[in-house]
Amino acid sequence: MAIGLAMHLQRAMTLAIADLAVPVITQYDLGRLVYRLYLDKKFGGETIERLQKKTPDISDLNAVIGRLVDAGVLESRKLVDNANVYRTLSREHVSDADIACCIDPFAYVSHLSAMEWHGLTDRIPKILFISAPPSAEWARHAEARMRRDLGEGHVVDYLQAGLPALKRYRFTRIRRTTVHRHASAHLGAYITVKGTPLRVATLGRTFLDMLRAPDLCGGIYHVLEIFQDRAAGSLDLIVAEFDTHGRKIDRVRAGYILEERLGLSHPAFDRWLADVQRGGSRRLDPTTDYAPRYSERWCLSINVEG
């Protein structure tokens, strides 16, 4: 009886995983698929035989995962250094960034990796930079996602059955690529690439990240080169991002670079002067020490050469 149950459920799970068309799948996603199959007792119009229980528990999930692994439908630790993330049978070529966005539904490609995607840099990052919300905010998004995935009235039953909650799966490597995760409070600062799981920081957000964390973007001199080469053509996008999500110091740094260093003009620059802090020790490059060279207009230490 147990073998018959597993075989029928195994086939339904194999088809359900194939329908997702993802390169990797987490224990949470496997749990929600099993839970839905038990509730519906059918898949693709076909009845799943011998599902006696109304809902599964963790032992049912573990049993079907084990059989899927034995059958080669799932593979553990093939792409990612986390045993709770499985490679699927999807053979389409996917990037490391695609995989990262499958594992973390609230992460997006950022910093030097986003700069490469937008064509801002010709450097090929050896590290994949991704951003995701801080832990508490991530957990709030996860609770909302579980309600959507499972249905408002099913979350409690699902968790009481010991099935895996949506959580942040830790990973530091995808294939041979090291992954750097950065905390970002602005979840909506990305675009989704149609037909893929990939999410990438918007162009405006990428310019903002360059000034906030130049050390994650090739260094301050590389950042200044990109501003010089590309900022004029994207000025309105940059201004909109700094107006919406920038802090005062972000706008001061951008104002100095865009207006005083590059000679560009925009109505926003006069507004940004209200963010100037006289008598302070603000620096153009936040990663290095204060320098005596100074912008009087933007009250900013120009702690870079040239």
C-alpha cells in the first residue's frame, strides 16, 4: 500500500515540479506542492490514488522527496551549498543569478553584478552580488507570501503538520561563484526580466548603490568613471531614484558629482542643497578617511584624487 501511494504521488510531484520550470527548488516549495496535491487529490485532471489523509505531514514530504531524489528528479547540493535546495530536471541554461532569485524570492541582483547586467561596466564580477530585505522585513514578506501560496485559511494547518515554512535559505556559493548578500530596505527597487526568474536592480537604483557602497561596485574611481560616461544619458532616472529612495548624504554626494564635477544641470540640484550639512565631516567616498580638500557648495570632503 505504501509503495502504491508513493508511486502515484511521486508522478504527480514530478509533473508539478516540471510545470514550475525552475532550475532549483527549495524544501518550502516542495512542501507547498505536496500540501496542495493532498488537498486537491488530483493533478492535471487525473486523480491521485490512495491519498487517504486530508493533508500531509513532514514524514509524507520527506518520503516523497527521498523517492524523487532516488529517481533523479531532484539532486541535492549539485548547484548550491545548502542541502535544502535541490536541482531539478530543468536542463535550460540558467545563470547563477537566475538560481539565486529562485532560492530567495525577495532577492535581486545588485551592485557590480547589476552594473554588468545594465552594461555600465566591462568588468566581469567574480562574485555574485544580490540584495534582499533585512531579516525582520524578509520575515514579514514571507508570511504574506505563504498566505498567498497556501490560502489564508491553510497556513496554520500547514505549519502544525511540521511542513517547512518559507524561510531564508543560506547559501554562499552557486556552482563555483561566491555569493555576497547585501541588506536593502527597498524591495521594489528592481525589475523582473520577462520569461526568467531573474530580478535586477533598476538602473536608477544601481547608480544609488554605487555611491552608497562603492567598495561593492568596483571602487570609487570606477564609480566616478561610470558617472562621467553614463550619468548624463540617464539623468532623469538617477534624479528620480535619489529623490525617492536616497538619503540626504546620498543626494549631497550625487549633487556634487553631477553638478560640480560633471557640469550637469537639473532643477533637483537646488532642492538637494537643502540636504547640505555645514560644519560636518561628510565624505564623498564613505569607505575611506576624511580629506582636507572640500566642496564649499556641497559641504563635502573630496577624499579622492583627481
